[in-house]
Amino acid sequence: MTYFVTHMPIYQNIITLATTLIGRSNAFKYGFNLSPMYRRSTAKILSISKDMLCIAIKLPISYKNKNYVNSIFGGSMFSATDPIAMTQLISILGDNYVVWDKSSEIFFKRPAKENLYATFTFTKEEVQAIIDNVATEKETTITKVISLTSKDKTITYCEVHKVIYIASKAFYKEKIKRHNKKNKHL
């Protein structure tokens, strides 16, 4: 089996190898926690279900992410949530789909002066609805709402609304081809 394919980005190569060695959910967890892009958010993935449907993160308050008023910097909150849902869905759906973050909005509720926690959950019904919708429409968008809360989930500090685009890979390739052909004639 060839693990390192030249046209794959480095993270995909690493995750392919790690998945073979330690399993998909562990590869995802350790891959994120070790990757420079996620480490800079100061967040950490705490747990991932084996089926990838549930991911829990922690954003600890520290000198690395405190702002001028001694609460967690909003950019740290945003970046801690940014890549998870999209990459989670890529892992759940598999190679026959294209998944992109389309947009995100953050709604701050109160200053965070304690560690924050979030859970990213897809139900089996949500996943099946995505698969069914893509099968009939070829592409779709969904909106996921992620809350950063206190450990006991009694206080919500912010909500992140993520719009995610999903398409069949074959449809998406044709769509890009048509788009490029159209723009070539302009």
C-alpha cells in the first residue's frame, strides 16, 4: 500500500499513515493536537468517539490567549472551533465527497475568564440526511451551531455558526471544470 501520494497535502499523508497505525479517531485527535495550525489556537481535542460523530475540545485560559481585559481572546475562541466540524464531516463521509467551510459567524455572550469546552456532534440521522440530499441534489449546505461553555455547560460564552458545503466529488469536479471553461472565455 502506498502511503505517501505526491498529489496529497502533507496532512492527508500523515493522517493516512496514522489511521493505519493507530485508528482513525486517534489519528484525528493526535494529528490535531500536534499540528501547528491547531496548537496556535491554544485549544486541545480531549476525546473523539470511534465513529467520529462526537468530538470534545477544551480551550484553557492562559497567558497565551488572554486579551487586554484578562479574558480569553475572541480570536482564540473562533480558531479553536474553526477546523473541527469540517474535518470531522470529511472523515465521517469519506473520499466520495467534497466538504468545505463556507462561512462562520461568532456571537459572543460574555467574557470568558475560565476554561471553555465545546462538543461537536453529528447524529447518524444528520449524516444520512446529508448523504440523501447530496444523492438527489448533488450538493448541499448545512449549518452547525457550536457553543463554547463552562465545563458543566451551565454558562455559554459564545456560539459559532458554521455553514458547511457538501457535494459529491464527481459533481464538484464537473462544476469546477464548467466554471474554469466559462472563465477561460471571458
